[in-house]
Amino acid sequence: MPQTGLGVALKTLRERRTLSLREIGQLSSVDHAYVHRLETGEKTNPSQDLVEKLFVASLTIV
């Protein structure tokens, strides 16, 4: 599956923060497997609420 702009952005933010999929999942209360599917383009069109949770979690200081 081709990556989406959201998936690329999410993965880039996560990796810049040196967060694992499990860590971003825990910080955002989103299943890490779902985060992986978003990053790879397997899942698309997440809700605005979910995107906000992931964005806030990627900015969280660990």
C-alpha cells in the first residue's frame, strides 16, 4: 500500500521524537497496531479526534 501524507508526517514526527509505535500508542491511547497501519497507508481517513490525539502525543515531552 502506498503511504499517505498523514502516514509519512506521523512517522516522521514519531521518529524525530524517538518514540516507538508502542510509546506513541500509550501516550495517545490509540492502539499501536492502528498507528502502524496509518503510517503504512493500510488505514486511511482517521477521525479528527484521533489525529489530534496522535499529534499531541508526538509533541509530548517524555
